[in-house]
Amino acid sequence: MQSVKKVGLLLLMSVAAACSEQSPAAPAAAPGATDSGSRTAESGEQAVLKLTPPTPTEPANGHTYPKGERPSTLEVEAATGEFAEISGVAHRFQVLKGNQRVIDGVVPTKGETASFDVRRASLAARTEYRWRVRGENEEGVGPWSPMSTFTTGAGVQARTPDGQTSDPAARALLAAVGGELAAQQSGLLRDSCQKRSAGGWRFLNTLVDRLRKHDNRWAYNGKRGNPHDPSHDVIAYHYGPGPSENRRDVWLYDVIIGHCGNRPTFAVNEVHSKTTPGLMIWITRGRFSNEY
């Protein structure tokens, strides 16, 4: 019996000695926690800030604008920290047409609200758009707001020309769409001389079709104001209000350098300032109907 007690005592002394040689273990961190306690991390993604989702306020969800109108700004009640104030929060606005993102930008928060100016955005007429907003800073992102919608009015009134310079949004869209087309289908550009090829219209046709998916005020130009004599390398954008057919309040862009030369290339050259206003005219070449 004594031998059993001695063995037990030796075992207890061994365990105590082993424990005294080890450092106390720190408590395990909660899954996904960070040292700040203000956000959690998602594997392979940006950190998630513990913010409330913004609340869209203007325009009201489902709002339809009357003819000739569209939103000038999108506004939300700003995101705030759920448990504590989080500094440096800006707001990202996204606008989608169907599943295609047409606006994605970040603006600073102003007090209890955040607003995004869309007056220069190329929004099509009679079209439903979806939009959402989230708060974010350099540390991470907050949750998205509920998706809200608005519908532009028929015959959306475009921006007034700034002297002889076209709207930067229209020019930027043309540069992006045309540049992508020229890179993807360079053969269409090389074959764009209508005098030499029956398929010479394919580059301009494809360019106009792609642009009209974003804004249906893009079309062709009639040379010297003649609707029956379309330009071979110039397209038109109707910036004024109402239907576009045969309108002369247009911006003109020469989109092919060296047309009918050995190496035609895509370009964005504004030529409306060099053209008499009465000699500019918006035409469809019979390819599509006016969509207002």
C-alpha cells in the first residue's frame, strides 16, 4: 500500500514540475478577430468594417423620372460604426444597367450623408438602373446597402456643350468602347475602307452598336448635312433633348485615322468645332429606329 502511495506522489511531483517550466497559454482569439476589434477578416478578401449599411434616400426606390429628366445626384444616409466610431469612412457608389456596372466611384462623407454627382454620366433614356452604396476606408469595407432602382425619362436631356468641347463622359465612353473593339477585332479596322470592301462598314456598325448599349444617342453623321450621304469614318452623338433623328445639335467624332490608307487606326478626334453647325446631322443609316 505504501509503495502505491509513493508512486502516486512521484507522478504528482512530475506533473507539477512540467507545468512550472511552461509559459501560461494566451487565450485563443475568436475566429476572424483582429487587434482593433472593429472589423473581421474574410479569407482572400478585404477586411470587413463593422459599419451599418448606408440607406438610399434620393431618388426614392422605384422612382420613374418624367420625360427629359434623370437624376443629378444619388444620396444616402451615411454608414456609421455599429459599436464604435470608425474614422475616415468614404462611400462607394455603384450603378448597374442589368448586370453591367456603368458607374463605380468613391466620394467623401459629408456629415450624416453622402452623395454622388451623376450629371455627367452617360445614362440612356427610358432605362431602369439599379444602384447600391457601401462605406469603406483604407482598413476595409462595410456591407452594401439594399439595392435601389430608378428609371430615366424618355428623351433624356443631355448636357449642354461646353463651348466646342464635348462631354468628357461621352468622350471617355467612346475611347473605352472603341479601343476595346480595335484591340479585339483589328481585322474590322483594317477592312474599314468602304471604297475597297463591301464589308467596310463592319467596324463603324459594330462600334455604334456597342456604344448604343450604353447610350442610344450614338449614331452616324450625314456628310454636309445630307442624311443620304453618311460619313465613312465619323460618328455622331446627339447632346440635345428629345428625339435624335435628323437633329443637328450633335458632337462629331472622327474615329479612324488614315481611313482607306495602309494602316487605319482607331482615334477619338472631335471635329464638330471644324464643321458648320448646319452641316452636321444625326442619322441611323436605316439600321435602327429612334428609341425614344
